[in-house]
Amino acid sequence: MKPNLDRAIELLRGKERLLAFTGAGISTESGIPDFRGPDGVWKRVDPAEFTFDKYVNRAETRIRSWEMRKQSGVFEAKPNAAHRALVDLWVAGLLSGVVTQNIDGLHQAAGLPDEAVVELHGNVQRVECLECEAGWPTSVVMARVDAGEGDPRCPECGGLIKVSVISFGQAMPVLEMQRASELARRSDAVLAVGSTLSVYPAAYVPLEAKQTGSRYVIVNQGPTEQDNLADVIVDGAAGEVLSAFADALR
Ligand code: NAD
């Protein structure tokens, strides 16, 4: 890892509009499993069972979804060294923002202000009614699940409720996609961290940055689908690598 770590630091040195594009791998060191890594959720669960269509049409899918959320570790997780290193780069004025595929809220929990973070796939800390405008902190709904409601409904209108995350088959949030695209076009370097870069349209974000002139560094354990486009690839743990970046660059 060392030669590529040094090359990446040299490539990032002097850059002032660094964009971080993060995926599930940045949060595994906080105890949240990723989807496609060696211990990923999709090794145990079939993603085709959790599409938006199935959620809306099958009580069984909703009941399993609430149970899986409870067991995911996401509600107990704390930010790790990689999240903190991005805060250090932000405070040093080198990071223009973080576009994340993650739904865990750990970038903000580490100390990044809301305006620095674009959540492309939503946030698990909030639940919304799919039929009326009502919404609640997820803890409120989880207390109902814990009390025995397997398939809780909206107390206002009786409609289906769902955590505010984008499931397979659901439309992407327009405003967040626009903000991500602006950050990509303005960046002078893009740093993809902990992602297989295989989920689209999210994975267009680092591509857009690269196509508009940014240098491209990938930090990931294992291969990604954009390895052929990167200027440097650092195969290592996000916490260790990003801490080294922050120490060297700030
Ligand atoms: P992914 O599961 O496809 O890929 C994660 C990658 O990170 C893998 O290649 C894995 O080997 C690597 N990795 C794991 N731990 C690492 C570490 N400590 N350091 C460096 N690399 C590490 O994840 P993805 O590309 O983000 O796509 C999955 C989708 O699942 C995303 O859209 C996201 O919304 C969602 N997801 C989010 C969370 C979360 O919020 N924490 C968790 C699981 C899945």
C-alpha cells in the first residue's frame, strides 16, 4: 500500500476543492456491514427481495425490513477514523464536500455540517408516510416495532410508512443529484472511498468529476468497477488511509 499511498498524497497535495464520494466501506469500521464486501449483507440476503415494489405490495417484506434495520447496527454506530479524517480536511479548507451513498448519517455525526454532505440514498434516521406528508424520527417508529407492531402504519392517515432511504426501483432525489453534480464539476480532485462503484446513477458522480478535469483517487479494499479510470488506487482500510491523507495534507 505504501508506494500508492505516497503517490496519492502527492497527487492530492495542493488541491483545494477535494470531493469525497463515499460508500458502505467507509462505515464497516463503525460496525455496519457493507453490501458487496467479503462479509456483505448481499451474501446472506437476496437484494431482489427488497425492491420498492415488494415493500409496497407485501407485508412480509415490510416486516423483514423493519427487523433487518433493527439488527443492522446502524442505530448504535459511531463515526470512525475515516469519517473524522474527512472532518479534518473540511476544517482545513481542503474539502469542498462529501457525496455519500450511505444512509447512516455518520459524516454529520463526525462533525461535518449538513451543507457539506449530499446524501444520495437518503438517511435511515427518518421515517416518512408514503401517502401523506407525515414524518418521524426512526426511533419513534422503532419503539412501536419493539412494542410488537410488525408492520406499523401512519397514525395520521393509515398509509404505508418507510425509512427515508432510496430502495431499488425508487427514483433518485433530484435536488441531491443536482448538488452532487455541481460539486463534481467544481472539484479539482475526487476521492472515492469504500465503494465498489457499481451502483448507478450514484457512481456517475466521480465519473463526472474525472471527465471535467479532476484527478481521481480510489481508496478501497478490493477491486472497483472504475479502477481503470483512477489516477491512483490505494487498496487499504479507509480509516488508516484517510488518516494518513489528513495528516499529510492539512
Ligand atoms: P458495496 O458494498 O458495493 O462496496 C463496499 C466496498 O468497500 C467493498 O469493495 C469492500 O471490500 C470495501 N470495504 C469494506 N470495508 C472497507 C474498509 N474498511 N476500507 C476500505 N474499503 C472497505 O458498497 P457501495 O458501493 O456503497 O454500494 C452499496 C449501496 O448500499 C450504497 O448505495 C449504499 O446506499 C448502501 N449501503 C449503505 C450502508 C451504510 O449506510 N453504512 C451500508 C450498506 C449498504
